[in-house]
Amino acid sequence: MVNDEISSDEKSSGTFEGLRASNVHMLSDETTITASSHGGNTIDHDLVNQSVAGSQAAFVTLVKRHQQRIHSLLERLCGCPETARDLAQETFLSAFRHLHTFEQRSEFSTWLYRIACNHAASANRRRRPHALPVAVASPIAAGTSVSARMEQAELKQRLAAALDQLDEGQRQAVVLCDMQGATYEEIAETLDIPVGTVRSRLHRGRMQLRQLVKNL
């Protein structure tokens, strides 16, 4: 399991930002990336192989393919958009540094989720207990009335606050399954726990979440 802590020196060195900045122009050049078009997982594995072989452009493409989902996952796990952005950068930097250890027996996204969950858990242990989280943003349909928007915003705030009160294992299971759409098997692999444990965490987490949302 990868749980790589990034030192302040490594953050300030701009390694990851430099990687993105120096290669962003290469993304428009289709000849620099040679990934199979027979499914997302195959594309990811092709890009991983190219990245390990030294192609920074391939890794930048991996980042662009997964950054939105990783940021969404982290925002839901920690309840703060700014923290989620920092943790997303740490997640991809950890992935870049440990890419050679990825054995490709699972989907790259599952491996990446595991790294993100580890960083979120570490960040949640460091922050002030039960600090008021920021509601996770999501699109609101055009034409929605002001009152309806306010009700939706209030519900999101209550949900974020309720998620913050779950223990880490239950929060991870609920977010991965009910908000990120992961299967029980994918969650088990991501969190390195049996499927039965996933089921029990989801059951307890959902029951507690319903009660918390009702009481807030």
C-alpha cells in the first residue's frame, strides 16, 4: 500500500508542477502518445508503461485523465476544496514517484484511489476534529428557483457535515460506493480489506449518515 508523505522540500521543489508545465504543450501532439484505444484500462496501462520508460508526456496524460475524479474523491473525503487540491497534487506526485511499483494486476484508477485515500486519511488525522467542512459542489440544473437552490445548498452542507462525523473507514466506503460509483470489489482492493468488511462498513456508515443528516 502506498502512503507516501511528501516533505516540504519536495513540495517546494516544484517537481510535479514543473512536470506539468514543461509538458503541457506536448499533449496536443498526438504523435507523442501511443496508447491503445481498446478500453480505458488498456489505455492507462499503455500510458503507465510509457511513463515508466521515461515519457513525461504520458504521465501528464494520465493526470489529465484522472484528475477530476481524484479531486472529487478527495473533496468528499476531506470536505474542503482547497485541501482537496493540495492532496490531489500530493497524490499524483506519489504516483509519479512510485509508478514503477504498480504491477498492473488491477486498474490504474484503483491504485490511484488507494494513494488518494491514504493522503486524505493522513490529512484528516492532522486537522482539527470535526472542523466545519465545506459543502461539496455539484451542478445545479439551470432554471432552478432561488429557494430550491438554497435547499440544495443546505442539504449539501448537512451531508458534508454528516460525512465528517463518520469514522474514516465508513466515510471512505460510503464515498467510494455511493458518490464515486465504485463496486464492492473495487473498494475492497482500494482499501485492502475483504469484501465482507466493505459491506459492513457501508451498512453501518449509511445508517449513521441517515441519522446524522436527519438530526443536523
